[in-house]
Amino acid sequence: MRVAELWRYPVKSLGGERVTSVAVDERGVAGDRIWALTDTEGGIASGKTTRRFRALPGLMRHRSHLDGDEPVITLADGRSARAGSPELDAVVAAISPPGWSLQREASIRHFDAGAVHVVTTATLATLSAAAGEPVGVERLRPNILLDTGHDAPFPEGEWLGRTLRIGNVELSIVDRTALRHGGPRPSPARTAAEAAQDDRPRQPGERRRLRRRHRPGHSQPGRPRARELNALSDRSRSAQPETDP
């Protein structure tokens, strides 16, 4: 297997940026989801509502990237603003209710679940076939897209409890994110699968098709690069993912 693509999402729940290398530490991918739109009570903008999160529609129509250490938000209409700039308030106001602001992560991490999210090209191919149309990598918002070299469906299902090595980085595969069909509250994967992105309309039926993502716990820091070879071992680690209280 090889690393096909690397992604980070500087502002949680907004579209992100494709990069050629990333630094990985105990928190996860450096700069990933480190900023978020928050309300006056500290609620975090997301695709769902929980005790911590506040659902805001259409967030993935907009994008974020890092300019040095600061995020830049670019709206779907082309307007953009860097954190700390005079234009930021207007950009934030265009996509969130009054009183919301862009805030850097403090003591509570912004992750829904695991710190690093891995998806394979085989899974994208399987989902595309089920959906009857191409499913792009940004629809599932991974940090790492792995090229498996084959189309066997959902190979990640065999990885739980194993260690994924990418260069000098080691990630413990500790959990999968799956859709929950029976309950009234959507899971993170279901919400992300249904959300509209760019000019593509919301597709409610997709929640039954776009269903598997895998979230490793972090083990060994390093800097993976695109096209780097990776391998799996059976050596387990004690790292556990962040969970949504």
C-alpha cells in the first residue's frame, strides 16, 4: 500500500486542504481541526448537535487552509479572510448565527472521535459503486487516503487492533466509524455523508451507503509524506481515541 493523499482541515467541519506532508504528534495531524466556529457558550459548529456540538447547515460548502500558523476561511462565493484580519467577522457572520466567532482549540479537543482518520481507495471504489456515482475523498474527510492497489471492499475492517506504519509514523487502528440506522440521532459519519458540499445537493439516501470510516489512535510521532509506502503489523498499542462525551 501507498499513501495516495494527505489532508488536513484547519477549521472543524469546513472543507480542508490537500498537502504533500504532515507532521503527526500525540494530538494527531498538526493543524488539523485546531480551530472551530463557536457560539457564546462554547458550543462548537459541527454537522450535528450534541452536548458539545451545534449543527450548522452547509459548512462543508466552505473551505479552510493554513497560512503559516493561522487559518484562512474561503467561502463558497470566493470571499476569504485570515484569522485576526478585519474581514474575518464578516466571513464568520456569513456562515454562522450572530455572536459566533472563530476560536482556537483550548483544553477540549475538537475531534469527534479518533485523532487521525484513514480511508482507502478500495473503500471509495466500493462506496462509489454502491452510490452509482463517484464518491470523492473529501466526502469522508480523512487525513490519510491509502492506495491499496486492489478493489476488495472495506479492507480496513481487518485492521482493527493492528498497527499501521507510514514511514516513521505508527498509528494504532482502534475503532471504526459506522452509520447508525435505527436511532433518531445521526452518527458523525451519517451526518457527513448527507451534508451538501460545494454545488452538490444534500442526498439523504446516502447515509445507508457511505458507511465505513476508520479512526486510528496515535502511537508514534513523525511526518508521513504522499506516495510513502506503509505496512501493517499485529503489534497492538494502548492508545485510545478521543470520544464525544
